[in-house]
Amino acid sequence: MKSRSEKILLIATLAVGAIFVGVGFATWLIANSETANAGGNVSAETVTATGEKIEVSADGNISFSAPHSAEKGWLTENGADHIDENLTATFTLKITGAKQIDYAWYVANTADAVTRAEEWINAVRYGFVSNEIKVTLDGPDKDQYTLDEAAGTLTAQETADMDAQYTVTLTVTFSWGTHFGNKNPYTYYNAYEQNDTREGGYLNEEAFTSEPEREVTYGEDAYASLNELGRLLNGLHYIFTFTASNGSN
């Protein structure tokens, strides 16, 4: 088994290029290896039923990177290029005449794709990222709508004036996967020594599977996992769709 004792660096740089809003995955670089570039974008699409109107804008850069000042331990970030971890994006909705807003999301290879990216499916399967998001409702008119996170809907209150324009915000939060203990890899890996043995880890030289069973060091697993994470997420787009209706469509 090959041993990797070099210090591992996490470099977070942002790849922005979306026509709507750019949301970047971190670029992960591991010392003495090839650079694994991972850039991503988030797009918001609007579907409006007759007589209802919704305008959507988005803000927030998603970065699967090390947290602020991640400088201690054997797994660190590169201070010169580091962008802090940020797993939240906020969508501002200006709603007129809509009793119900349905929202949905998926991850695709391009901004106009309608199918999920196999790379994202694999990143979820390997436990690198979670396919679940947390959504919260806020904004100046948040009392006019009720959020049903399980159903993915906003429903107007009975007292809402459908002729008025209401502004609400949905904050969407992504999360790390089970392979990292649902924690930032910086936090997860530095809880162990680099040469401690991990069961169920990955080696960079082998094909990835959904059920890793190799006995490797945490350093080896970090090297393999973070490189694969970057390869999988390169160029992916988050697609959010918001549909306004009168509640009976």
C-alpha cells in the first residue's frame, strides 16, 4: 500500500460563469498532485401560469471548501487563494397573483439540461455530498406565505391580497455527505492522525464504488476522495425551477 505523508492543501477558488448567477464549487488541490478543478453554477428558471407572475433572482456562492482560517492540522487550505466554505444560496421571489409556488431542483451538466448529472449522482453515492437540501422562508412578506418543505411548495394565506406583490426569500442550504461524517473534510480528517487506519476508505489508484471496503490511512483516503470530488463536480450546474399557479393547476 502506498503511503502519502505530504501535507495536503485545500485550495478554494471560484469558477463563475453562469448567465443567471455563478455558484462555484471549490477547487481542490492536493500537494504534489494534479490540480482537480471543480466549478459549478446555479440557475433559476421561472414558469408562470396564466394570470400569475413570479420574478426570481438569486444570490450566494456555493463553495464546498475548507472553512475560514483552516490552517491547523495535516489537512489545511491554501491561504493565498482560499475562499471560505459556503453552502447556502438565497432566492428572492417577487410574487403577484399566485396562490401557490412549487419549487424543485436538480444538478445537471449544463445550465439548460433537463436531466440529472451522473457525476452528481455518483458524488452522492460515494457519500461526498448530500442530495438533501434545507429550505427556509424569510423576507418582508414571509407571513403571507406558508412553506411546506417536504412538498416543495409555498402557499398563500387566506388573507393574502392576490392583487398585491409580495416579496419572500428562500434560503437553500446544501451539506456534506456521510463519507466525511456530514462534516467539512477539514474538520472530519483532522480529528484523526494522517497515518491512522480507516476502514471503508478509497485509494486514488482504484475505481470508486458505492461501498468502499479498503483499509487505508486517512491521508490516503483524503487524497483520493478530494481529488475524485473535484473531478465529479467540475462544471456542474444547480437548476432551480419555480412554478407559480392559482393552486388548482
